[in-house]
Amino acid sequence: MFPEATRERLESGRQTYTLRCGACHETYAPASRSPTEWEWSVAEMSERAGLAGERQKIVLEYLQTFAQR
């Protein structure tokens, strides 16, 4: 889905997701939602989590890569 996704980039997305999103609520397993549902969730929560630009993109790539298909 993301040809530029490297192991390091996905790990960065995981860490950012855990720290930023997990600061306010329990984090959900990426496989708990579809790629489309993650797109909506990340867009909805990004401002509250302080995610913007590249940081938001990396989190979404991590979640969508491991999302339910």
C-alpha cells in the first residue's frame, strides 16, 4: 500500500501512535479497523493528538499497513 514504507518508518509510526494517541485513551490494534476507518479516525483525532503533516502521515501509514483487509 505504501511503497516508501520501511521497517524504520513503520516503527516510527507505531511509536508516535502509542505515545500521542495512548496519552489520552487505550490504543487499538491496527487490525481492529479497515484502512478507510483508520483514515477517518486519524483525521478526526489528529488535532487533539498534536499530529500534523509528516507525523500524521507516518501514523496513518502504520495503521493502514496493518489494518484488517
